[in-house]
Amino acid sequence: MLDLLVSPLFQIVALGIAGIVVWHLQGRGRPTARLLVQIAFFAAMTAILFANGISPLKFEPMREGGTMLIAAKTLWWVHLAWASIGFVRIYIVLDGRPREARVLQDLIIAAVYLGVTLSVLAFVFDFAIGTLLATSGVLAIILGLALQSTLNDLFSGLALTLGRPYGIGDWIILTDGTEGRVVESTWRSTHILTPANNIVVLPNSFLAKIGLTNVNRPDETHLLVLPLRVKPVHPPSFVVEKMRQAMIGANNIIHDPAPVVALKGIDAFAMDVELQFRVRHPSDRIPARNELINLVYRQCIEAGISLAPPASSSVLVENIHTNHASQETLQELLQSNPIFADIEQAELHKLSASAKLRQYRPGDIVFEGADSASNLMVVRSGAISALSDGVEVLRLAPGAIFGQIDGVPRATKYEALTVLEAYEIDGLTLAPLFKDHPEFQNNLTRHLSGITGNGPAAGSSRGEHASILRTVRGLLGK
């Protein structure tokens, strides 16, 4: 028994087993202490081996106590692997990219285990590793050819995981025109939810080869360009200013940074203009483009700017009629608004005749909700910012209707963003229309309350809506 205890092979096996027990007792929560203890056990085992002339790096023929020798060498290689893995887990890190670091660590650890397994077979059991590797190589070639597509997707998925050109939830646009939001990414494919509400499944090998644009980076704001061709009958600076004023009134675009009007070229037939603007999300592209086209159309009519035909037809339409500046009258503005759709022409004419045209400079307060006055305002030209408690909640463009007709003060004010013209209608002149058209009164009250979220349009109850209507009727003597 004493001979067994002093045997170096027994001591190595005992240290190896003790190291395994301590390794598991420390757990994953103490990686540094775990590594230090593992290094201590490995160093002790190495010292005993080499002190007794036993090399774990070469095969020794079987002799007395051969089983103990095999166990000692195997445990030495196991502890070498675990010490190496401890270094990998602690020191191979990627700042801010834990997922990629974990994948890289797992790949290195797999290589460590493979190397240790081959070393044990060669130096402990005297396997012919060369023959084994040659046979494995042939099998690997056969499997590689059979699973070429799958392996291509697998390694492409690893490359995409490490490179992270996109993540779950990102909106991407491929060079072939496919676009959508990434909803799932597996080892073989990536799933994209398209604007048509379909799931497109793309192999990772395809994504690794094709170019893509990640709309979410550095943020999800998206630059759009709206090209225009206008007739060169006005100075370019005039056109730029009018287009800038048109974009100021848009609600579906970002105003910080401010949208840009870029002149791209000019010839005898047309001036090429680009309106460059940003939207908050890719889903805002269509609403923003529709809104800007409407604002630009109104601005062109007001300023007398004529749109030019396409370049290919310029010569054929050289003498086409040029529009002259023609600002819309109040009656035309009201007719184009759905709220006044049921009002007769004679009533609209009478209402327009009683209105007053007001002019404002940028920064002027056009209307303040804190006043108890009942007035209706209609924007003729320019742009207005609606502010609630000092925060902008909406921008109003030509044709917009705002004000208050219930006489109830509100923490809302309207500030001119550009040179502005607006019609002012006294609330009392609306009394006959309210009497003859109750539904018109309901629609107008709902619209005015909803501009800044202070009424039914913003989710208020039916009782609150009815209360507002009663106030309106009381003020108008109904």
C-alpha cells in the first residue's frame, strides 16, 4: 500500500481526479479562480511526470502498471485541454460583441478538444494518426462534396454572425431590390419580412455574396430623393426657396437635419431639381412622398412654377403654355377640404366674403389657444408649427384649417415658420352653417380638437366630445 502511495503514476492519477472534482465544485461563476487552480494541478502533474522521466509526448510500450500509465497520461492531456480552455474563455473577448466572442471561443475550444483527442490516440494508445488522418481526409472530401451547399450555408452563416452586417429587427435592402425586416437568422438561412407581409427565406451563402444596405445603422432614419423638372422661367434661387417652403410644411419628414433642395442641372428646356429629405422609418417613405408631392403641387400653382416634361420630349413641347402665379382663394381652399364637402357654393361664397386675409413673418404667433376668442384660420400660403406646451406636435401647410370655435382656452399656439398668409373667419359667422348642417359642426369640432391631441381625434371620450359641442352651441347662441 505504501509503495502505491509513493508511486508517481498513482500521484498523477490522484492529482488528476482531484483536479476534476475541484473543477466541477468551483462552477462557471469563478472562471479566474478555476483557471488558477487548474494550472496548479497541471503544473504539479507535469513536474511529477518529467521528474520521473515519463514523457507524455511519446508512446511508451506497455509494461507493469501499464493501465496506471495510460490513466496518468490521459489525465495529463485532459488537464492541458482544460487549462487552455480556461485561457480562451477569459482572454479571448470582443468588446461589445459577446455573441461573436462566444462563437470564436467555441471554435477554438473545438480545435483544442480535437487536438487533445488525436494526441491521446497517438502518444497514449500508439494509433497511426497519419493513416487515420488520410482516411478521414478521404471521408471529409466525400462528405464535403455531398454536403457542399449545406456546408457553404453553414460557414457563410458563421461569417455573417462574426461580421454582423445586420441583426434581428434590422431593415435591410439587397442589391437585387429585395427589402424587409430581419425576423430570424439560423445557421443556414435568414428570414426577412417584406413590406408585402411575406416571409422571404434567403440562404446565408447568397447573403454572404450579395451587397446589402442596413437601413438601421447608424439609425433607422432614411434618406429619400424626389426629383423634379421645372421650366426655367424663374431664377434658380426663386425655385429653391419655394421648394424649401413647401417642404417646411411637411409632417412625415424629419426637419433636423433640415431637408435640402439641390439643383442638378439646367438647359434651355428645364431645370432639374432634387428634394432630399429624411423619414424616421422605412414605413414612412410612401406617406412622406405623397405628402411632399401634394405640397409641391400646391406651391407650384401658387408661385407660377410650371413643371417641365421628361427630357426625351423637351423638343416636342418647347412651346407648351407656362403657368402664371395664381393663389387659391378661400372658397377654393374650403371646397378642396372634405369637411366642407356638403356646404353649398352660395354658403361658401358668403363665408369667404366675411373672412380677412392676415399676413405674418417667420416667428410671429398666428393664433394662441389661451385666448377665449372663437376664430377659424385657413392657411393660404406658407407653413405653421402647432405647439403644445412648447413642443411641436404638427406642421400645417396651405389649405390647413386650425383655430378654436368653442371659446375654451388651450395650451396651444401656432407659430409662423415662413412668410405666411392666412384667412381669418370669425366663429360667429359659422352659426348659420352649424344650424343647417349639424354633421359639419361635428366634423369641424373633431378636426380642431384633434390637431394637438386635445379632443376626440386623440382618443377622448364621447362624453367629452358632447361637452365640447354643447359649448360651441352655447357660444353661437343655439
